[in-house]
Amino acid sequence: MERIYSAHSPINKQKPKMSSKFSYHTAIESDFDRIMKFLSEYFFKEEPFTR
């Protein structure tokens, strides 16, 4: 968690914005997919909806 937030801190402005934003976006997407898969399996007992 600390690494995700450190990418947006003003101290790490030397780092390229694209890579940090990409890693942050992929982390959000993976967490969202994992949560949706768990909810669909727990409540609906069926395959998660694939986008």
C-alpha cells in the first residue's frame, strides 16, 4: 500500500509519471476483479462477468 501512495507523493517527482500511473491503475483493476470474482462466486455461485 505504501508503494502505491508513494508514487503520487511530491518527493518522487523524478520518477516517470506513466509507469507510476500504470502500476497504480493495474493495482486497482486487479483488486476490483478479485473482489468482483469473490462476490459473484459467494452470492451468485456463477462465473464472474468478463469485460
